[in-house]
Amino acid sequence: MHIVSDRGMDLPPELLEGLTVHLAPLLIGLDGKTYVSGVDIQPEEFYALLPQAQNLPTTSLPSPGEFAQIFRELARTDPEILCVHISSGLSSTCNSAREGAKLVPEARVTLFDTLTLSAAEGWQVEAAARAAKAGWPMEQVLELLTKVREVTDTIFTLPELEYLIHGGRISHIKGLLASVLNIKPIIGVSKVDGKYYQRGQARTFPKALAKLVDVVAEQHGEGTPLRMQIMHTNNLAGVREVKALFDARFPVTWLSPGVVAPVLGAHTGLGLVGIAYAPLSAYPVLP
């Protein structure tokens, strides 16, 4: 079985070691140049360029033809292909893969909508790749992914809303109102439709970072053992602050913090700090 994902997922390199995952390209347009996120431009390079850019970045996804090319190549060695993609509520990548699969009848393509992105998507990709390596059948792999998806959440906050408004990821009117009132939202990803929704707010960015901990405490109860990974867009100080806040209130099994993929940061701008998290007792054992 082949595992296909996309450049909207984030996963520490050590968790991918020994695993094979094929990543479909996601593109960034910035000041007249086009980059393949994570290939032509790495996160550190992208976030260094962003403050100097003349225009806000744009993004685009692989065409059905590009997916068909990936599927055709992979089917030569194994027709069983599992696609684990960024939320259909935030990107049309899943739909493009579905259309691409129709062009390659020799491939048996199964699509799994993660209903999330970044690190939380990466956790599902890791689970799929480990199960595939262990020789699990498709039905069993899908059960594992469903469990990981059910118990994992993503929340984040960011200092400015300009990029989210520009990219259409939040309502233009609500976004402008929040900007005018200087409100820093806590944004989650719905497990129903995979879209962003507000889980809280604060008047300042430091208070918004502290609110991340409050949101998790309200959901799972303070002191619950957690699996967690912090992601950021060029904000190491925010990472240190959030880690200290969580360590003071929860026993946490930490994954390495990471920098958000450029194609996602193109819709958030600089300064974002977010977490993927799950109660440790509910997180399935991976093969």
C-alpha cells in the first residue's frame, strides 16, 4: 500500500524516519514567483521573505492531472493507494485527488479526509504510514485514522488577521471587526466540516497564548495527560511561552515543535502559535 499526502501536513522528521510518504505539491505565489511549498522554498526562507513582500501571497493546489501522474507511477509497483489529505473544508486538494483517481483505472485509490491540517494532519499521515509498513489491510488502517482524527484537536492564535481575511479562511466582515477591536481569536478546526471556527478570544496576544491552555483545560480537564505538538510561524518566543504554560498545568508528552508549512503560513502570516493535542489515554497505539 502506498501513502499519499500533501504539503499541508507537518510532521517532525524523526517521526517520518523509515516511513515512505509521497507528497503532492502545493504551490505558493509571491511577488511574481511560484514556489513548491517545502521543496523550492523552506519554511525559514519563506518567513524571512514575507515581511519584505510587496503583495500578500497566494496558493494553489495540484491539478487532477498531477494527481493522476502520481497515482499512475505508484500503481506500477502497488495499485493500493491511500490518500490522507488536508481538510476538505479548507482546501480542494481532496476533490482534486478524487478527480485524478478517475483518470487512473489501474489504481485503487482510497481517499481519507483528515478534516484538519498541519501537525494534526501529520499525525494521521504518520499513523497511516506506520500501519501500511506493518502490512495492515486498508479497512484496519482507516479505522486507525478515524480514531486518531476523533481524539485529536488543533487550535491556534495569531497576532494579525490580514492574511486569513485575504485568503478567505475567515469571514471578511468578522475578520475586519476583530481587527478593528484588536481581538485575538482562538481558532479551532471543526471535526464536522473541517472549517475554522472560533473557540475563544482575548484582547492581547500574550493573553491569547494563555487562553490556548484554558481552552484545553475546559475540554479535557486540567491535569489530564496529553500528547501535544506546538507549531509556529517564526515565533520561537511564543513556543517557549506556550510550552511553559502547559507544563505548569498538564503532564505533556511533547513532540518536537515545528515551523508551519509555507503554504499554510501564506494564509496566516507571521507570529502564529498553535497546538495539535490529544488525551494520551485515548490516543491509539501505533504499529
